[in-house]
Amino acid sequence: MHANQTDTRAGLPPRVGFVVSKAVGGSVVRNRTKRVLRHLMAARVPGIPAGVDLVVRANPASSAATTPELSAELDRLLPKALRGRS
């Protein structure tokens, strides 16, 4: 995950984008993975500071991960991505 904050976005709601490459799997697997990540991130958006752009990149192992496993990884990585931004 990577977070970026610029002065032009200060005060605006945070934005979250997703990158799920073909390395994750076929289109059905990629879309399912993206839907799960989108659902999990929706609950976490209120904790993201205003003006932050966040990109969540799914690695190939995410296609085999369960929803609780993906949730735990987001909980582990999100604070690292947002470190120093508040």
C-alpha cells in the first residue's frame, strides 16, 4: 500500500484505488479479489486522514487468501502506509 497527500487535496475526502494485475489470476479471480478489498477498505476509510490518496495493490497470494486473512493484512499494513500523515 502507498499513501500520498498533497496540498491540492487537503481537506478533501480520502480516495482509495486498487491495483489487481493479471498475476493475481483470471478476470473472475481479479474481480472477486477487488470486490473483497473494496468491501474491507470501505470500513477503514473513516480512519484515513482527509486528502490522502491510497493505492492498495493485491499480490498474487491475495487470490488464495480468505477474507479474514485479507482483513488482517490490511489492518497490519494500513498504519505503515499512513505513518506520518494525519
